Amino acid sequence: MPQRKIIVATRGQGLYEFTSEAKAFVSHAGVEEGLLTIFVRHTSCSLLIQENADPDARRDLTAFFSRLVPPSDDPSMHWIIHTLEGPDDMPAHIKSALTTVSIGVPISDGRLVLGTWQGLYLFEHRDQPHRREIVLHISS
């Protein structure tokens, strides 16, 4: 079955939409019915299906996760041991564990079955820019 890798370049923490790339891949694959599996090959970012209409929803999600899991140099995070890669690294792993690194989206009539306001996002949990690899795989 068709498979493709895409790269999402991030500029720091936040949500980066890649819905159009996934839709184009499904369209070109020519599969009428099936499942698109989306997998990110990293442990400090994750994947989300989220609202793509109001950017405030994405800002609020980023702010919520920052409050839920602050950097390891925050006094509330004194228990963290893994600090070698910076104060954002272990919190990034925790955020990734709370979300997911793989999503399945049905394909029907050759198109992704997403809701009207749903988009596919890479959720970057690190402060520095990264190039994140996402694997798209169609099974029918």
C-alpha cells in the first residue's frame, strides 16, 4: 500500500498543521476506502486532530500544556532527573506521553473523513526549531 514521509519544520512549541499534505497524499493514492495511519518518529512531539478554524484554540492548548507540564527548571518540577538536553526536554517527553504519536483517519470516497473544523497537527513540545518526520501509510 502507499506510504510517504513528510517533514514538518517547527519554530518552537506549538501546533503545526499538515492537513493539506495528508489530503493530497490520499487523493494521489487513488484509494477509495481505507485507513490513513499517521505516525511521528520522535519522542518529544506528538500528533493531534484539532480545530483548525480559530487559532485561539491552538494557543490555548499550547498554554494549557505549558501550565500542566512546565520546564524542568520550574520549582514544581524539581523531581525531574533527565535534564541533560535542557529544561524543555523531559517535559516534552511527558507531553508526548499524554497525547499520542499515531493517529488513524478513515478514508471514504477517496477522501479523509475529517469533520468540518478538524485539522491534522504536529504538536511540537520543544523550544528550539526541529525537522520532524511524519510517516503517512494507507491500508485498505
